[in-house]
Amino acid sequence: MNRRQLLARTAATSTAMLLAASLGGCASQQIDHYRNEKPVLDLRQYFNGTLDAHGVFTDRSGTVQRRFTVLMECRWQGDDGELEERFTYSDGRQERRVWRLTRLAEGHYTGRADDVVGVAQGRQSGNALHWTYTLALPVDGTVYEVQFDDWMYLVDERVMLNRARMSKFGIHLGDVTLSFRKR
């Protein structure tokens, strides 16, 4: 390979790497982007008392596969919170999940629930919260471990919007979209 070919290959490789890095930066949002957004989300304040939520699960094409409502009863003692969720699906099926949250330093949180594999990790900044966790999800008699990339945004003192991206082995399965309303 002559010098000219080597320079052309190096330039092409550098351009491809730069393009991949810039696209990767666009692909994932950062929690610090929301640090100046108002109102500031305080999980201990917002998730305290009774909340109602309405949501949908959409497959990767965006088609609604399930609709549901959630009644939440939430309480905190210091830095430890318990969020009891009672789901009612459009087919009449009901489900219950109890989250146990712990507030750590500098906007960090951990969460546990019976169907969460390991520990959920979260971070709050400004009006946003970003959660990542693995959920043991039963589907037609089989339990799948599905990864959630979960973003919540406080709109005002009563309303929060939530969008969670579900994946398995890095493959996008669908999204859960919720609207919370504090009573």
C-alpha cells in the first residue's frame, strides 16, 4: 500500500469513527441535561400519598398492545420509601408491585421489588429521573428478564410523564408510556 492509499484509508477510518462517536452521543440522553429544569423533582415529595396513572405498552412498531391504569399508595420515612402499585389491565387482569426505594447522596436512588432482578439504579436531576433495571416479566407461562431504561419528567406539582424503553439482549422490544397524577 502506498502512502496515498494509507492516508486515504486513515482519513476514512477517522471519519467513520467520528461519525460513530457523534451518533452515539445523540443516541443516549444524559440526566445532567435536565439540571436546570423546573419544577425540581423531589421523589420523597411527589411519590408521597395517592397517585393515579394511565399507561400503554407499545411494541417496537409503536402499536398499542396493552392499556392499563395504576393506583399508587406511597409513603416515605426519611430516605426510605415504599411505593405500592396496583395495576388493572384492559383485559381485567390485575397485578401488584411494591417498590422499596432508598435515597442516596447527590440525587442517586436505589430500588427493589420482588420482580426486579438485582437492584434498580436511579439518578435525579432537575425535573427528571432516570432509572435502569431488569424486570422478571412473565409472558405466556415463561419468565423473561427484560431490561428497562426508564425516564420520568415532572411537568408540574401534580403531573409526571414516564417513558420506559424495554429491551432484551440489546434488542428493542417496545415502550411503556405512563402519565401520573397526584391526588
